[in-house]
Amino acid sequence: MTNKRRQSGVASRARVQPAIETRIVAKWPDGPTFDPYQIDAVTGWHCADEGGSWDVQAIFDALRKRLVHSHCCGRLSSRTSAKEWHTIVFAPEKNLFIAIGQTYPEYSLLRVWADSPETAEAEFRKLRVKYFRERQRDDHPDKAEFYVLTIRMGEPLVRMVSVTPKLHTADELQLHYGEDFLAWHLHFLRELRTKSNGLAILQGVPGTGKTSYLRHLMCELRRSHRCYFFPITSYPLLTSPACVDFWLGEHEQYKDFEKIVVIEDAESLLLTRGPDNQEVLSNLLNLADGFLGDCLKLQVICTVNAPTDKLDPAIIRPGRLIASREFRRPSPLEAERIAEGRGIKLEPQESYSLAEIYNHNNSRERMSAGNRRVGFAAP
């Protein structure tokens, strides 16, 4: 038999052999990736879950002997505490699994998987009564909290950050931002408290106090609003399908609070539409006052350094913005008033940023020591 015939015979036999299909399921199906293959992989399983403040250490201590899986973000050892794990799974009995995923110390997602919905629900309720801790909000007037959105393994999650204001009173707002600022601030508060969604723009060159104002705003709204912060690296969340599921979950879990999304240095999102930002800008506008915004009830506050006339016309069209404000550099007279209250001696110049005022004394010494401060840093 020639080589050609031998090869043909091998190919013919290969064609009639049954195909072998291999599927590897890396995680329980969830969210926008739920597809028929994943459904097939978990046929017969049922889940009850809730995210919040779970006493993970107490659950671990009670079910330690039933631990069947753990994923630690560092080095595993027999002494590793529960808080050091990213994921832990227990199998307390046949056809029953308890999975806990931790995103930050105050928040964990607990899921109960069982072979019937009744079993999953009953076990979940027992765990919730014993280990779920209803979180009490800190209502201190000089302290607020916001939530930084990040991405882990393609999924959005939040980390809580506490913040204290640098400006406390109405007089301080007027001193730092101008005589007309208090009236604008009160109007802005009314809009945020009466409208469920919308877009606001805070514009000004660096150092004019936009971030310090946001600190004050978060503290004033601490009882009625839940604030989220988008770092630059998390901008893709605005175009991710997982983002919609995330906001729906936040809305369901925190129904008593309005939601504010803060996006600093948002020029890359809001400048005149082009190939690089068209999709993310459209999604942002939809979140602010489109159909999606009506459903999710999100208020979006963007800070920008660029002049507002450089922004996309769709952003600043009448009726879209619930508020806008230019944060300007104080005049020499205004700067002197701020400096006098802080015991600061200013050198004459045409205008000052708040950062320049508060970092003025001994600035040369701090720069030479490699300790230059950037931004509005009130002592």
C-alpha cells in the first residue's frame, strides 16, 4: 500500500470515530455569562444568596471540619484566618454547599447551593439569622463614606472609604468659593434630594477645590445618599454588561438611598464625541437621564479641568444638567481673607488657587525635601 493510500485510510477511519467533547466549568454560572452550557453543568442545583456584612470568622469556626475548598490571596497555612481568604466553600452534608466570597472586610457574598430550592432557602435562612450583621450607618456630621468601584476578574465590586470634610460651615463655603456659592450649593442640594437621576458638572483648573467640595457634599448627604467613586481604571464599567446587573443589585439592596456616581477628571469621557469615547459617553448619558437612568435612579457628578465649551454638546444641552459650576481661582482680596483666617502670609500675585494658598508657607522647604503636596490640603 502506498503512503498516499495509507494516509487516506487513516483519515477515513478518523472521520467515523465519535467526537469526544470536554467541558471545564470554572465557576458557578451567574450574571451576563449565564449560557446553556453553564445551565447544563448545574442542572438540579438551586441557590439562595445575599451580599452584606457576614460574620465569616464565626461561620468558619463552626464549619471548619467541613471545609472543601479555599482560595487565599496570600500564603495558605493551617493558621490562616477566614478574613485572609478570597473564597471558602463548606459541604456540611451531602448535596449542600455553602460558598463565601469576600470582596472587602465589611462585605461578603454568601451562597447556599442545594439539590432543592426548599433546602437552599431553609439553610440560607438559618445562616442569616445566626451570622448576618445588619450594618449601622455612622451618622457623625464630620464623617461620611463612599464606595470605590473596581474590577476583579471582570466583575464590578466596591470598597468602602471613609472621608472627613475640610470645609464644615456655610461661612467656609462662601469664604473659599465666593459670595454667590452658598445659594448655588443649596439649589444643588435640592436638586439632588428631589430628582432621582441626572448629571452635574463641576469645572475648574486643578487646585480650585472641587474635591474638597465633594467631601463636604458627601457629608451633607450622608443620611439620604450612597456615593460611589469611579477611578480612571474603572471607566470600562460604564460600557460593561456586568455594570447594569451591578447597579440593579445595588438598587435592590439599598432602596432607601439615592445613588450618586462621582467621576473625577472626566475629560476623556465628556469631550466632543469621537471613536475613543463614543460608546462610553453614550452609556454615561443613558445612565444620567436616559431609560437606564430612570430605572437605576443614578445621579452622576463629573469634575473636569477643561472649559465647558470643549465638552460634547449633548452634555450641556438645556434640561440635561441638574447643575453646573465653575470653580475659579480666588482673587487677591479673596485669597487674603482665606490666608488671614489660617495665619498664612501670601506674596502678591494676580490670583491664587486654593492649593497655592494652603501650601504657600515654607513651600520651598517642602519641595526641596521632596514633600510637595498637590491639591487643596487644608491643615
